[in-house]
Amino acid sequence: MMERVRGRFIVLALTGSIAVYKMIELARRLVQAGATVQVVMSKGATEFVTPLTFQALTYRPVEVEMFAMQDERAAGHVAMGRQADVVVVAPATAHVLARLAHGFSDDLIATTVLATSAPVVVAPAMETHMWLNDATQANVRALRARGVRIVEPDTGPLASGEVGPGRLAAIERIASAIDDALAVSQTLAGRRVVVTAGPTIEAIDPVRFVSNRSSGKMGYAIAAAARDAGAEVTLITGPTALAAPAGVRTFPVESADDMKEAVLAQLPRADAVIMAAAIADYRPIERVTKKLKKKELGREMTVRMTENPDVLKAIVAARRPGTVVVGFKAETGDATAEASRMLRDKNLDLVVANDVADPRSGFGSDEDRVAFVSADGIEQLPLLAKSEVARRLVDKLAERLGQ
Ligand code: CTP
């Protein structure tokens, strides 16, 4: 179950929960499986188990969080985050979830997580009401949306005497999450992947435009997942409220025309193009250069629109053989049937069908219920975090490119 940990550098960060004692067994197993394990303990964690225990098991000095970090030490721990193949925070208290969700950098654990570009696995453990609290759940969602792998707590008797969700996940589950995290590491190494994301906006005049509800979250998650899998990623994005993912070349565009031009410019170098952008189907025929005035328009306003170029069609026509092209189909009806038609009509390799009628799935949400539609058939996935959908899509892509 832990075949991928051999030879890898694993940072194991422990925070102040009674469940710290369970990490003795995890650390032991990781070391036995051939990993180098660097333990970092919060002060709270050391109240439950001594650093010496972990030091003896891992054959390495344990880093203990004692004081607010000075700059010099912070630099040292940036290095630890950079060196890690995976960073594991377990058990993670409600407090540490909040700190990680907000990107704090004033202690060893938070700085290591912030500085790393390796996968991060977080296994929360806390009292049931704290786990179920909206604040904690919002923090978990925020972390997940950024690609952090959350190992959900188990349900059972807790140290407080209550019974409910909040118990640290069984170490087998944490171990397999670590193994999975290491598995994705290099499946797209050496590949060039172009991802489009977000809406396009089509100008009516200098202040008004026509657009759609795309948040860009899916495309950004795909860009991050492809990066994590070792690809060289170019993200071509319409306007969104999201921060550009680290380690990804990002080109902001506005209109469908701009997007088409930017994608075609990247196409000759691309091994795969993933069209997650919600490109506006129509644009105003006229682009007025001066702001339209109400008194000139009168009581009604008509905007005549014309069809935008079909970017997917242009890509498929211009691609070199072997370039994998993935389309997206958002539907409020039968998404998979529409996706199958699109796969055939546009000669694509894969279509991701998304049911946007379900309010938990689709525009603006952090989760999606999608199906992968290809010549191999239809693979329906359950409702998953967008980061997880992105990882599975990257797996599919790696499979295709490997063929
Ligand atoms: N797309 C494109 N060029 C456009 C419009 C869309 O390349 N001008 C791409 C999108 O990036 C996405 C897919 O095509 O990958 C969506 O296809 P489309 O048929 O436009 O889907 P819907 O908008 O869902 O379909 P419709 O509006 O026809 O219901």
C-alpha cells in the first residue's frame, strides 16, 4: 500500500490533538517503507508525545515550534517545504485548518505548507461540533479548492466522550492518501498542456459587456493538477476573481477572438489542449468606442449579436497528429448525450460533461458532478471537489498521451 514512499522526503507535521500518538505508528511505517521522514511538531503536539519518540523512530532531529519565527529560520523552512515530496499535516486541529486556509506564515508548519509546491495531505481531528462548524467546513472547502487533499475524519467515540465525526482517520487511510499524492507526481513530465478557463467578455461599449457565469475554478484546478503532474502548463484565462496558480504561465484575455488567437499561438507546442473556458457564443456586432448614452438610446436598447468563432473547431483543424483535445459540455438536460454528440461532431478525444442543473455542481461551486465521454464510453463520476475532478482528468490525459 505504500510502494511509492521509498526514497521520498516526507514532512510530517503534527499539531495539538490527543491523536498525535497514532502518528507514532504512521511515522514508523513510512520509515520502514523507505521514506525519509522529517517530523515537525507544534508546541501543542509536544504536550501529548515527546519529540524524542519521533526522533528515535525517524533517525532525524524533530523540528519543534516554540517561538514566533525569525526571518532566518523562516528561510530555512521555506527550504524544507521546497525539498518535500509531500507535506502531511496530521492530526490537524481546527486552529491549524484556519491558519492554513488563510495562508499564515508565522510558524514552521504554516510556512512549510505555504512554501511547498509538493502535494499537501491534511488529516483533521477534533471534537464533532468543531468539525461540523461552518467556519471549519469553509476552511476545509477553501483548502480543498486549492488542491489540498483532505483525509476526512472518521466517526466514532471521541476523547471528549461524545460520539460523532471528528476522530482522526485510520492511519491506513492517511497512508494511502500519502501514496496517492506521490503517485500523481510525474505522469505528465515533459508534456506541454494548454488550459483555457473562465468566461470571455464581449464588449458592447467601453463600459458594458456580455458574459456568462463561469468562475474559472475548474480550469484553474486543471492547470494546477497538470502542473503537479509535472507538465509545463499554459493557462489562457478570461477575467476571473482567482489568483494565477504558481508555476503556471498565465495569459489573461477578454474576448473569444483574443482567446482563439492565444490558443492557436500555443497550439504548435502543445501535447494537449483542455478547453474548460466558457466562451461566449455570441458577441455584439458593433463595438462602440464611446460609451452609449441613455438619452440617445431611448427607452429600449437593442444589441445585435453575431456568432463567435468556434475555438475548438479551429484547434482540431490546426492540431498536429497526436495532440489531445478536450472539450467541456455544460448542460441543464442530458449532458452525456450532448457530450457524445459533441465528441463525434467536433472530432475530440474527450468531452467532460457537467450537469449544471444541480446547484451543487457547476458554475461557481467548488464541486462538480461530471462524466468523461470518449470513444471508450461514458464514465460517470460522483459529486467531487473540483480539484479531485481535475486530478482524475489529468490521469485520463496521462493515459491517452502514454498510448
Ligand atoms: N467553445 C469553443 N468556441 C466557442 C464556444 C465554445 O471552443 N465559440 C468550447 C468551450 O471551451 C467548451 C465547448 O466548446 O469546451 C462548449 O461547447 P458548446 O457547444 O459551446 O457548449 P455549450 O455552450 O454548452 O452548448 P450550447 O450553447 O450549444 O448549448
